[in-house]
Amino acid sequence: MLTFRDTFDQSLITKAIVFMFIMIIPFGFIHESGHALVCLAESIEFDMHISGFGSSIVCNGDVQNKDLFHLMGGLLAFVVAITPYFVAKKHIEKIPFIAIVLLSLAVGHLVNAVVETVIFDS
């Protein structure tokens, strides 16, 4: 009978989980920076809050292109996560936990960009 230890490389899973937790705050900042770019493009000041428990941004004014504002957070984080994978694919695939985390972050932020854009109603 196969056990969890026989089926999965626990070292790989542990490294991926640790690296994912390390990347949460930087990618929170990147995500919120995507929203901030729209505020800056419209000459609106903003307040950004980043912590280990979440991140947020508030534009101190009315953003004209709300769909772009909602889309840009996840889209920027997606681009930042996926770019190293394609630029240095041969090197990253030699360190599989980095590939796992980058692809997970990319997919997660892309889904988040769609959800924030389509479902956001405040």
C-alpha cells in the first residue's frame, strides 16, 4: 500500500510551502502596486497597507477607469510571477519548488484579476 511519503517528495512540498509563505508579502506589495499604477496614471494619491495578514489600497479620489483599476493588481502580479519562469525556465526547472510557487502565484493572481474585475461591486 502506497503512503503519502511514498507518493510525494516531502522535502519538495516543505520547500514549496516555506517559499510560498516568504513570497506572500512581496507579492501583496506587487499586487497593490498594480492598483496604485492606475491611481498614479490618473494623478490620484493613494494609501497602501501591507502586512502578513493582507494588503489593501485606497485611492484618495474617484478613479475614472474602475475596471482597469481592479484588473491591474492581479495582472501585474501575474506578469511578475510568470516572467522569471519563461525567462529562466531551464534554471528554474532544476529547482522545482521555485517553479511550483511561481506558477501557483501566477495562476492565483490571474484568477484574482478576473474575480476583482468581474465580481467587484464596491
